Amino acid sequence: MVEKLKKLKENIENQIKDLKNKEDLEALYKETLGKKSDFNKILRSLSDLSIEEKKEIGPIANEIKNEINKIFGSKRLELENEEINIKLKKDKIDLTLDINKEEAGSLNPITKIQYELEEIFKGMGFAIYDGPELELDYYNFESLNIPKHHPARDMQDTFYINKEQVLRTQTSNLQVRAMREFGAPLKVIMPGKVYRNEDLDACHEHTFHQLEGVVIDKNINLSHLISTMNLVISKIFNREIETRVRPGYFPFVEPGIEIDIKCTICGGKGCPSCKNTGWLEILPGGLVHPNVIKAGDLDPEEYSGFAFGLGLTRLVMMRYGISDIRDFMSGDLRFIKQF
Amino acid sequence: MYISLNKIKQYIDIPENITPYDIGEKLTLHTVEIDEMIDKEKEFQNMVIGRIEKIEKHPNADKLSVCQVSIEKNKGIFKKGSDNNIQIVCGGNNLEKGMYVAVALPGALVKWHGEGDFQEIKESKIRDIKSFGMICSSKEIGLFDIFPEEEGQILNLNNIKKQNSNLKINGGEKLSEALELNDFIYDIDNKSITNRPDLWSHYGIAREISAIFNLKIKQLILKPFKTLDYTQLKTNIENDDLCQNYTAVVIENIELKESPYWLKKELYLLNQKPINNIVDLANYVMYETGQPLHTFDAGKVSNKIYIREAKESEKIITLDDKEEKLDNSMLIIADSIKPIAIAGIIGGKDSGVSSYTKSIILESANFDGISIRKTSSKLNTRTEASARFEKQQDPNLCNIGFIRYINLLSEISDSNIKIQEIKNIKNFEENETGIIRIDKDFINKKIGKDFTDKEIKNILTKLKFEVSENKNEYIITIPTFRLEDIKIKEDVVEEIARIYGYNNIKQTPLYSEINPIINNNLRRLEKKIKNILIGCGYNESFSYSFLSKKDLDLFEIKEEDLIKVKNPLSKDAEYLRDNITIGQIKNLLKNIKNEKEIKLFEISRVFDSKLKNKYKNLPYQNYHLSCLNFIEKGENNIYKIKNILEKIFDTEKIRFYYQNTKNVPNYLHPERSIDIMIGQNKIGFLSEIHPKILSKLKIKDRVGVFEIDFEFFEEFSKRKNIEYKEFSKIQESNMDISVVVKEKINWQEIRECVQKTSKNITKIKVFDVFKNEKIGEDKKSISFNMTFGNFNKTPKSEDIEKIWKDVLENLKREFDAKLR
């Protein structure tokens, strides 16, 4: 009897292999294990056996039944999976296709770099200050130690609105405003738009961006200024960069300096970008002139400080190798979308 | 300003181990900015003196000759002709045997026919005859100003050789050496010496070099001279405060002619054009000492000279042939009859020297810098003299320049010049120095380095300051030529720091108290909104703060509404804008050919004199945010931009409403324009661009824009916009409703009416609006979905229905709405 059952199982195993669909499988199941099946007949005939024989054959028969069930189970799963796979295959689509495409917009590169710098300075404890672009002559010039008819006014071509009002030529206009508003100690940067009355060409814009910084505290000296500026430069370029400091003249600082960096384009060998000097002007600065501190309602005997200015537009041009300064204000999406 | 190193070497013996480039670099690091260093020798590389030994006609060209030129010194190197000469084909019409000429050998740089850029000479064949170089005209080697010659002639050096026995004009000599042009020129950035009147001269720069390299500087040689014991000249200063020093003298027996070679050469090296001996010498002395000088033809000027303010409507024709109208703010030099010069700026044409001049008046003066500057900017005339005077020169310099001129004039004159008695008016204390006292630790405190007494004294002494000590104090005597820029202690600190070298100062990190930084909410919000906008596909496109007259016409803006720029250089910058939208429309126009979908935004200041402003004494200039949406053939551009607008307000939970616009600007669509309101305040507008503007600009599709006052927006963002309420966790449900209302009823009104019906209406969303004949004229159907929630207990369907009916009732009552 056991032989018969084993034979049956073998038969089923052979039959099941070739089955291709669930219906056939279920039919076979009914045929082999259903009520009217041979298997069931054999099991039913167990009752005719003796108790000893029952004890011996019963478990074996059960085990075989279980095994057969298992074979069916795994075949069922196999067929189901196959079915799903077929469905899935039909679902395949081209995911590289653009449907209802929505592009992200872009920031102007000036804004991008400005925000980057703001984060650097905030990390060093600088606040961000903002102020008027249409400014009083007083804040743009006079309070900065540049009286009317001072030759230094030649250095900047100014848009005048009237005798008292100008479009600011430099973000330095906020030095005295910041001192008056916050007092000392003070650590601020003032990024923003400035204006020069110039004709436009690839190198000249009447509208561009600067970032000014001022630190006022007790006992601030040149050594602090140079150290801080080197730190700032290494942060801006994200690496150590060779710098040199030389004298520079700005009426609102004394002493006044210019910080140059080794030309990032030629590495110092000399090229058109650095006018063959190997150096690029990047950061003018100096110790705040006592007259300016006084104008800021602070006592120059008690407080000293340093100021620096960064040509934001120039820095962005350097960073990305942009050769036409007019691109920034052009609104041309072929330019903006690259950033 | 150009500085010649050879000239500097007249004052300082520079050791051989210091190269011209070293000097340039150190000047940059310690004193001034140098724009360019020019090695003249390089300009004249591979150019030698040659002697023409043989001239033959070119067999194949009528106008050309084949010359055998001897360059003796280089015998054996260039054996490319006959008899140790080199063969050169030349077209010069003044060639002669035995003539000394400038020969450009292969590798030399010349200007072809004296025009264009310098190009390299190569060996060549000219009509089948080999030519191993070029015999040059003065134009071709940039020396025309020194050696003016006729067209077609080559430079004949025989005369120069005859007149200047000191020059080594022999075959084979390097041209630059033979003509003493082997100089090194520094082009100094004038802006970097704005504050240093003393540096506007060779001697001034030499003083700096002597301090930087610790080298001795020689005194300028000023030789005494004899004067006659009379003069017919009288001088009179009417404005003492504008003229500190006026020295003038009549010099008789002048012979006006071409300057000697050395003088022309010096001016050429400084990029100046020689004119005649009298004028050239004045310029030369100015470049040497910094003192501008002027010469009048004494025969054309009356005996009395006044230094006075001009009278209204006085006129002068200047040396550069310009007629200038003068006014009483301008200082002039006049004789008894009329102005003869604009003081310190430019001379008059009538009183200038000419070939008939027999005697001159030499003027060496000192004028007030501010006055010169005002006049020079008023007349828009800037000269080498005014550039120096406006920096306020040392009045002691007049004498130095004056004597130098007379000494040199005597040297170069063949005639026996006679110097009349000198007229000199001084309104200043001669050789008066200044004193600055400085606490010893002040210098160290400002620089951040401990200098010793010796170091400080050493640096200051090199700069010609005198230093003495008194307890803890330095007493520093400032030389007269530095009084203009050394006025306070900090100025002395700069002197020490720069001569010591900024790069030698050890860096000290800045430590300061930890203070929370002042928050800038506007900038925080600006960043946030910009990020949202770029997330929505909008691009930050900057536009100018200016509008042009053309813009005003195009966009129909009234001129009187705008702030005007007083002195615009460009026509594009005549007015300040009071909105960003126009700038964005212009930016749209730039992109419309390249893009089908254009989304732009900008946050910038706009200017308006009529609005209230937060900065004292200044017009309104708040930041605005402007957004523009254009999609080719897009019907709903305005609704797309409206969604962006509402998204922005929603991120800050600012509640606002729309209100019909009263005064729509001419460039906006009057029927598709609405104001954005918070409380009673208009904060901006949402609109389409006016179709007539679009058609003028040839834009075929509608353009949606909004612009808001970003600073108002920021103010409202700071208010308490979020009030948290415990929310009901009971499931919400939905119902639709469709009603017919008069067309003029807008959605905002309906929504508000629905909203106030019940606190259990949590969301209202419109999903369909249409009009047709069935509904009736002036009517529209509007369908929306309401979400019901916020219940304390699960509502029964009757509860929901009740709210629904209340909504309908309210709509019927308020708008005469009918259920559809």
C-alpha cells in the first residue's frame, strides 16, 4: 500500500512539472487528492487494515499526503508569481520620458554667492545689515571723511539725485549707520547693490554688488584685520590661498590696505586677468578712520575697528569665469539657468 | 603717471643686485599701485644701428633699393649679405651711402607703415631678393615724436650723431643703448597717489625708493643765477586764501626752437609729445619736481598780472582751442585787459609762446586745491597741472621748480638769456613743518606688533621725518612736503606699518565677546521666499533700478511721478523706477525668442518720492517682490501667478484679501487687475499686462504679474499669524454645491459668505465655473466642494445637510443665488 502511495506521489510530481496554469493545477489537485481520487480511495481502504498495520502505515500515508500538499503549494506559488510577473512586464513604461516636466528655477549667481558669504560671516559672529541705496551724500561721502570737492570723489562716478542725495557708490555708506544703530562692539557685514555713473561695456556696469564689513571694539589692530581677512579668503575659496597685503588709499580708513590673492587663473605666473602681475585685487580694507568712528557717535580714543569691502560681482566673475559683467543684470535665462 | 628708472638713478645709486622688477614690487608693497612695468629695451629688441655701405636698385621694383648695411660690431653673426654687410631691401626715398640708420633685425618688433600693433620682423624675400631685416622710419619704431620726418623717408641718424657727440651712434650698437632709450618705465596708478601730492614727481618717488631700500638720496641740484636789477613786471594777488605762493619772472632773449635730443627723449619716455624748448622744459621740470610751471609770451601780456576771481561773462580761449565761459567761482591769471590763464589748469592761447616769442614770463605758483578742483570739474578740463594742484602741493615747491627751470634753460640756450628781477608773493610761512605727538604705545596698539624705539625712529627718519622723545611720547616733525597727508596720529601709524611691510606683521586672531548676532528678519524672509520661488520654477532675474525716457513713453508713465537722476551718463539711467514689473517685462522680452515658458522674479528696491519712508530725509525705497509668468499660448498665466502669490502668503500664514483696483497704471490690464490688501493697506497688485503694451512689444500671449511691497509683507510676517487650536479627530466629510449667481459676484465674496455660515466648514474648493445661454445673461454657475469637520461628536447626516442648507440660504439672501 505504501508502495502504491509513493508511486502516486511520483506520478503527481511528474505531472505537476509540466503544468502551465492555475486551472490545470487545481484540476490535478482535485483529481489526485479530491474525494474521488485514487489517493483518497487508498486512504479510505486503510480502515480495512489491522490496528498494527494502521499504526504502521497511517503516519506514512499522512506524511506522503503532506508532501503532496507541499508540492502543490509550491507549484501554486510558482504559478502565481509567474502570473504577476507577466502582469508587471505589461506595466513597463519609459521612465526617462518627460511628462509635465517642471524645472526648478535658479538664483542669480550674485545672490548665490552672497548667501554663501553671509553664512560664512554669520558663522564668525557677523550680523547682516541692510540700508538705503538712495542715500544721503552725508553717509555715502561726508561721514566717510570724503568732504565735497575731495579728490577721492573722482575715484567714483556718482549718480546724483540732487545736492543732498546720491545713489550709493559703495556699501560703505552703511558703516556710520550701523555704528549709530547698534553701537559697539559691532560686527556686521552689509552686502548690496551699488551704483556708478559709467557707460556699459563688458568690464563696466553702472549697477553691481559689494559686500562691506565692519568690526568695532576696543583694541582692534592691523594684525587682527590681516588675520581675519586671510581667514575670510580661505573660507571663500575653500582652501588656503596665498595673499599679499599692500598699501591702498581710501579716505575712510587709516592705514588703508589692499589684500591681493595669487592669481587663481595663472597661479601667479602672470596672465591678462591679473594684468601680468600674478596677483588679483580682492579685498580693500583698513583701520576705520577716527573721523568715521566719531561720525558713528563712538569715541575713537576708546574704540577702534577695521572695515573691508569685497567686490561681490567681481568675485562671482572670478569664481565662475564669467567675462561679461553685463550678464548679471541682463535677465537672460540662458545665463541665470546655469546656476 | 610714468616714472623713468634712469631718471630715478640720477638721484639714487641703485646697487646692481636690485633689479627694476624688485623696485616695482617693493613700490607696490610699500607705497603705490603700479599698473604696468615697461622694459623699453624689450621694445627695441634686435634693433641696431647700421651704416649704409652700398645701395643698388632693386631689379624687380622701381621704388625699392637693395642696401648693404654694415653692423660692424656684429660681424660674423649676420653673414647674410656681401662683404660682412647684411642685405636689406628698403623703400626709403632718402637713402644715402654712409647714412646711419635704425635696423630692425629678425625678431625685432615694428609697426608696419607706422600703424597698428607691433609685429615681429622675419627674414623675407621681397620680389625675389632676400632681405635680412628692415631699415626703419621713425614711425615704424614709435619714435616719430622725437624724429618727425617726411612721408616715405627712413630715419636718418647722421644729424643726431653730429649734434650729440655723447651718443654712441656707430654701426652695430644696440639702438636702445645708442639713443639712450634703454630705460625701465613704471606706470603708476594715479588713484593710488590721490592722497600723496608729494608723489606726483620723479623726485618724490625717488624719496620713497630711498626709504624702502634704505639708500641715500641726492639733493636736487639748484644753482644760483644772476638776475638783472629791474623788472617791468608787477604782480598782485586779490584772493590771498586761494594762492599761497606766486613767483614770476621775465626772461629775455629767448630763442624758441626744437628741444635738444635729451629733453625730447625724456618726454618721449614719459609718453609725452615734445613741442618746443620752452614748453618742454616746463613739463620736464614738473615731472621731475612735481611743480607745474607756466610760460607766457611776455610780449603779449601787459606788465601787470593779477591773480583774481573771474568776472561773470569773462571768456578765454585756452591752449587747446576751447572757448571757456568763466564765472566768479574761478581763479584766473589776468593782465590789465583780460584773462591770460585759468589758474593752475590751462593757459590762454593768446598769451602762449610762439615762434615769434622773444621773452617769456615764467610762472611758478601754488593754488588752493579745492578751488582748482571745482573749476576743473566745472569746465571738465583736466590737465597734468590741475591733477597736481588739486591734491594741494607744498607751497615751498614753487621755488624749487622755478630755479630748476631757469638752471636748465640757461644750459640749453645758445643765446644769452637775461633774467629780470623776480617777483614773489608769499602767503605762507616758508619751510614751516608740522608736529605730531604720539604716545609710544599707540603705534604698537594700532599695528599689533611691538616695535622698538629704534625701529620706529629708523623708519620715520628714512621718510625724512624728525623724531625726538619726551617720556612716553614721540614728538614727530613732519617735513613740508608731507603736511598735506600726515595730519593725525593714525597717519604716522600708516607710515610705520607700510614701510615695515604689512606682510611682515604677525597675524593675531580676533577674539571677542560672544554676543548673539542681531537678527535680520527681512533677509531671512527674502531667502525663504526666494527658495520657494525657485522651487516653483521661477528664476531670479535682476533688472536695473533705472528707467529711460523711452521706457516712459512705451509704458505710458508720467515723468513727474518718478525721481530723476541729475547727471546720468547714459540715457538708460535718467529716472529711478517705482516698480519692478516694467523691468521684468523688459527681461521677458529678452527671453521670449528662446523660451516658451518664462517665469521670472526679483526682489529689489524701488523708489517713490510720494510714499512714506523709513529712512529719514530720504524717499521711499522699500524692497518689492515682483513675479512674472508667461507661457506661450497659455490661457491661465494670471491664475498660475496668483497661485504663486497665495502660496507665498500661505507659507507665512498671512491673511489678505483682494480688492478692485482704483487707479490701474497704464501698463496694466484695467479689467484684469486687482489689489492685494491686508487690513486697510494695499500691499501690491495682481494683474495682466495691458494688451496694447503687449502688442507694442509684439508679445502675442497674455502675461501675468504680481508685485508686492516686500517690506510690508515682512512686517506682517512678524505678527502673530499662527493661533493653534486643538483640532477635532473626528473624520471629515465632503459635499458639493452648484449655484447660479450674477456674474459680477466674485469668488472671494462667495467664499467669505460660505465660510461665515458655519465653523464646521473647514475647506472650500471651487471646481467649476461656467456661463451659457440657459443660465442667462450676466449670470454664471459656480460649483464648489465643502469639507465639513471640526465636530465635537460624529455628526449625523442631518447635521451636515443643515449646514449645506444654511449655506444655500445665505447665498440666496446675499447674492440672490439659485441652486442649479
